[in-house]
Amino acid sequence: MRACDISGKKYNNANRVSHSNRKTKHRQQANLQWKRFWIPEEKRWVRLRVSTKVIKTITKYGLLSTIRRYGANAALVQK
């Protein structure tokens, strides 16, 4: 399943609306990116699939602080 490793963000259910106002269900996928992050405490890189919103949060607060902020499992940096 496509979901952010840190925030758990995944798809959103939505409707496509035609010109005649007919509604058709479809999914709006989250904007997920594969990104490598440097962990200075362990002096190594870790590769995570994260949303662009989480990338901005990591840039501001750092990787380990962001994991704590979202309550994510810290074992994902142990890959």
C-alpha cells in the first residue's frame, strides 16, 4: 500500500465530477517520494518513502525529532 513511512498519510477518497454533474469515485494518492536522509548520530543514510509535507518538517526539525513528533515507530530508521 502507498503510505508515508512516518506520518502514515495515504490516499483520499474523492469524486470526479463530469460536466453533467455525474459523480464517479476515485482515489487521490498522497504525494509520496523516496528520499534519503542523513542521520548524524549514527553517521549513515536511511531511505524512506515520505510525503512532501513530512520532507518539509524533517528539513525544519530533523529526522529523529520528526519521528517523535508524529509518533512513528523509531525502528524504521534501523533499516
